[in-house]
Amino acid sequence: MYRVAVLAVPPVKPFDLSMPSTLLGAAELEGHPAYEVTVCTAVPGTVAASGGIDVVIRHGLEAVAAADTVIVPSTASRHDADPATLDVLREAVAAGKRVASICSGAFVLAQAGLLDGRAATTHWGLAEELQRAFPSVRVDADRLFVEDGSIVTGAGSAAGIDLCLHLIDCDYGAAVANAAARAAVVTPVRQGGQAQFVQTPLPAKTDSSLDAARVWALQHLDQPISLHDLAGQAGVSVRTLTRRFVTETGVTPFQWLLQQRLLRARELLETTDLTVEHVARRSGLGSGESLRQHLSRQIGMTPAAYRGAFTHRPAVKAGR
């Protein structure tokens, strides 16, 4: 079980503060909790929050020392975080811990000097402010989250969901992350490539007529699926399907299909003993060679290496 400290810097946003506990708390490994999450702050007690809500936090900064990962949610204190908080974050990084932020929490990491010379992101509306205040940070407002070494920064509040699922994926693999996403009623979001670029996520439930087409596609990934098939399921023309698909998901229908096929392949590699050829066919990728090429391009691993890494994971990982 990994230990996570959610470090609150008042005033906090209740949604962001509770998100790591919700997402990570939904992760299970063989029926047991995968994470122990502790919310802490510099001065335990009643903490100011947005929306006229006060939050009671019982744990102090000692929780950070006991954690493997530290997450700083969004805060209104973008330029005047508590010095003790900044010190404990510096100590966490020096000790090899993974440190993450959600939304304006990136400003706290930047104040601590943890983002100097690193790529990072925050809410798009705060990106210019972050860049002006901390010119040594390479701010990239186009990503949902950015991973640079042991530091992971997330964009706006909802992108914190993607960040938390990414952490679960890194620690336990796609199958556990997907199960946590289903338990939390959100859609798993895959990262693209080793740069950790993540496409715009598909909402878990929308009022779009494309919902039915996407659900149908997920149920038929082992079969050939054409644009005409998807358009027919959605009851629209191919042109309308493509335009609306890009608008709603940030990717073309074929790009989305490839993401889902690779996700299915990763789950099968982790949870079954099927051969690479069978995994490729079950996920709709055709051949083992096609699976090898796409998986290597996406995460830099062969199917055999991926299966070995995620099927026989050690109970404890150094530095986490």
C-alpha cells in the first residue's frame, strides 16, 4: 500500500482537496485498498475554504514525512504559501518522494523552487501568471498534466482526476486504474507517449448523441469498425461524426479507437495469459506485430516487457 499525503494550503477548494481521496481511495489490489491517503496542513484545525465552507483537517506536516507521494491541491495562496509548507515540500523532493499538484497548487511547488527548469502546467487561465511569476518554469498550458521527473503538475480542477488516475496507472497498471475510474464513475484517460501528453478526456456521461456510438464501439473493439459504422450508431453523417468527435474528445474517431484498443490490450496483458497474437486480435489491433509497434510508440515498452512489469509488480517500490 502506498501512502499519500494531500497537503492543504489554505484557502482550499473542497472539490480539489477531496479528489485524491476519492480517486485513490477507489483503487484496490486483490480486494485491499491500494493507497492510504492522509489530508494534512501546516496548522491543523479548521481551515478556510472557498464557497463559504470551512474544512477541519486533523493532521499536521508530519504526515508528509511518512508519505510516498505528496499532492498539493489548488489554493488561493498562489504567492504567499506558509514557509513551513515550502520547507516540507523541498524535503520531500530531496528524499526522493513523488510530488504532485492540482490546478493552482503548481504555484506552491514553484514557490518552493521545485519547478525551476522543469516543464509544468496549471489551469489555462493561470498559465500566464505562473510564467510571469516564475520565469524559470517551462509552462505548458496545453496539457492536462505534465510529468517531469518526480514532479507531476495537473491543469484545472477536473484534470486532477486524470492526474490521479495516471498516478494509479504508474503504480499499479491500467487494470487497477480502470477499475478505480469505474468505481468513481469517470472515464479512464490515457497518456500519449513518453512526454505524458494527454488528449482531451471524454466525459463519463454526456447528452451527446455520440455516447451510444462510443459505448457500442467499446463493446465491439475486437471487430473492424469503420467511420460509417460509428456514424450509423450515432445517427449522423460521417462528416458530422468526425467534426463532433474532435470537438468533444479532442481526437479523431480513429485516434480514439486506437486509444481504446491499446487500453484494452494493456488490460489483457495484465490480467490474462493470452498470447500476444490473441491479445492483439481481442483488442482489434490485428496482429502481434501491430500491437508491438503501437505499444512501443505509446509507452516505449514491448508487450512482453509490459506484461512482466505490471503482472509481477513488487509490493513496495523504492522512492514511492
